[in-house]
Amino acid sequence: MHNNLIRKDPRLLRSLQCFEAVARLGSLAAAADELGITVSAISHQLRTLGEQLGEKLIEKQGRRLALTPKGRDVADQLRTAFRGIENMVNDVVGQSRQTVRLAVCSSFGPGWLVPRMGRLRDDLPDLSLELRLYADQPELTHEAADAFITAQPIPPGYHAIALFEEMLVSVEAPTAKSRLIKRRLISTDVAPGPVDEEWRLFCRNAGIDFGSLHDGEWLNCSHYLLAIELAKTGLGTALVPEYLAESALQSGDLVRLHPASLPSGRTYNFCCKVNRSHETALRRLARWMRTLKPQVSYLKPIAAE
């Protein structure tokens, strides 16, 4: 494309706007409704854009429209460009409050982020956060969210900023016996095979004899949140991420069995598309999340005798 094509033919900018809306909304009708024009006008703009760029951006797949590989690339770049223009206009007219749609998993969202939302409002008053929940494959949320938090491997095409390393701590109800004697242990490993690997590593780090701690009975569950609730009821001692146990430790519903902690091998990352990693709102949010310190002052472990 000639460097001055948009300046010579401003109609190209309108065609790009129409294409971005269709790519984002997945429908000619939805794009027409958003832009306040007819579906036929959208179709005309898309044909004009394809001719001017010399590239096929959209193709039909049955009754549906699908972006070509080149179309996906153009759509991603346009989304970033239009967002930048919107931010610039908001700054100029004094409406600089920015909204970030953040996708989180069921552990990180309630366990780490929600308790810190009040501080976020104080520290970044001009930034609004919309939370989205994902169950699996967080990268699939990129159309509904601007960024996501994950401890899974980072998929290609995404920029990651490390937030913190997950540490496991041992917790139980305050009514549990105070001495390091045999206990029923709770495991979150429900896969076939040994379920005691993390507990054995923890005991090794803590200098505890595993055989003297474990009474031989396991209470198994599939999620750390379940393990915490089981521990609260006094049914056993759980090994869970420190950030998930924070509120229960602070309230006294749980106490630590031992002051030792164990790295789980997982690191939580703030992730966004590479071509959006320069956006101010995303960079500010990631930087804020990195600066937060673990709340450990109230962790009062049961003293070993």
C-alpha cells in the first residue's frame, strides 16, 4: 500500500473501520448495527478494501464468514490501532479512565485478585477492571478479554510478564492437635499413581519425618479450593497455595502446621497478545500486580515440639 493512500483517499479509513467491526463481531449485521449503516454498505466497504489492499481478507465457509490468515493479521493490527486512537481521544477530552478486561481462573481470581481490588482502585483510580472467568485454555479468551492470568505454558504469539511463583503451605483447622504427630493428609492429586509426592517434598524441606506425620489415610480432592474447605472443617491437613489460604489464615479459620513452604513449580504470568503488549493500560496493570507483596505477617504456624 502506498504510504499516503489514506490521506489521498480518506474513504479507506471507513473501509478499515467496517472490516475491524466485522472481524470483531463476526457478523455483517452486527457490524452494520454498531456503525449505524446498512449491511449492503458494509459489504461494499469490504469489497472496496480488498481491492485497495490487493488481499483477500474474508472468505465464506458455508453460510458463515471467516477471516483468512491475512485477514486475522490485519484485524489484530487494526484492533490495536483503533484502541490507541480511542485512548488518545479520551486523554484529549479529559475522559482518560481506561477499562481492561482480564480473564482469570477460579483460583487466582477469588483467591488473589479479588482481595486486592480495593487497593487497585486506590492505586490506579483511572483504570477500571472487568473480570472474566475461564476454565481452560485461557488464550481462547482473547476476543472477550484484553489479557489473562495463567500458570500454564505461554502459547505462541503472547507476551508474558511474570507475577509471582506459587508457594505451597500446610494448613489445618485451629482445633487440630498442636504437635507434629500423625495426621490425615489431604491430597489434590487424583491422577493414577502416588499421591504423596508434594507432601514428601514438603516434609523434606521442613525437616519433618513423613512417616511420623502421616497416619496412612488420605483424603483426596481435585482442587485446592476443595482442599482448603476440607481443612477448615477439621477433616485433615492440606498443602495449598499460600495466596489461596491468605484470607482463612487472616481470619483464624486456618493455621499453618509448619512455617516451611514448598515451590509448586508454577509461576503466574500476566499475558496479552504480543501486538498489544505496548498498550499503556495493560502495562500499568501488570506493573501494579508485580509490585504487590505477599501478605504473610499474620501467618502464625503451630510450633513444633
